[in-house]
Amino acid sequence: VGIELSAYRIVQEALTNSLKHAGDARATVRVRYRDDSLELEIADDGAGGADAAAALASGGHGLVGMRERVALYGGRFDAGRSPSGGFRVRALLPIR
């Protein structure tokens, strides 16, 4: 139950950040179950703006919380601007 709840909260927080900072944008959520891991990718195509830049520079509480949830399970976390524009969050949660 712990990993599933963490995955849910990571997706929820990433989408909340998209709503707050991406402006007029679309977001996608990809969930991949592997034999040994649960992979999450949440991306938006928003332009962001000063608000988004400030949140990224400060680390934002949402990003810190997502990073801590992933670290709790010994996973990997990555968040930042996409090369094609927008913002992307990736999390890999190992399944034991």
C-alpha cells in the first residue's frame, strides 16, 4: 500500500504544480509497471513564466516532497524543464 500511495501523491502533486505554474497547458501522466519497478512520468507543455521559474529555483515544497517520497523507497527522482518545453517529473519506485 505504501508505494501505491506514494505514487498517487507524486502524480497528484505534479499535476497540482502544472495547474499552478504551467499556464495554458496540457499534462500527460504515464504509469509503467515493470517486474521490479513502478515508473511515473508527469509532463506538461506549458510555457511557465516567472512563477514557474521561481518555484523551480526555490525547489518548491512540492518537489521536495516528491523527492522525499521516492527516496523513502530507494528510488530515483528527476524534475526539470523539458528540452521541448514544459516541465517533466520522473520517478522510479522499486518494487520489492
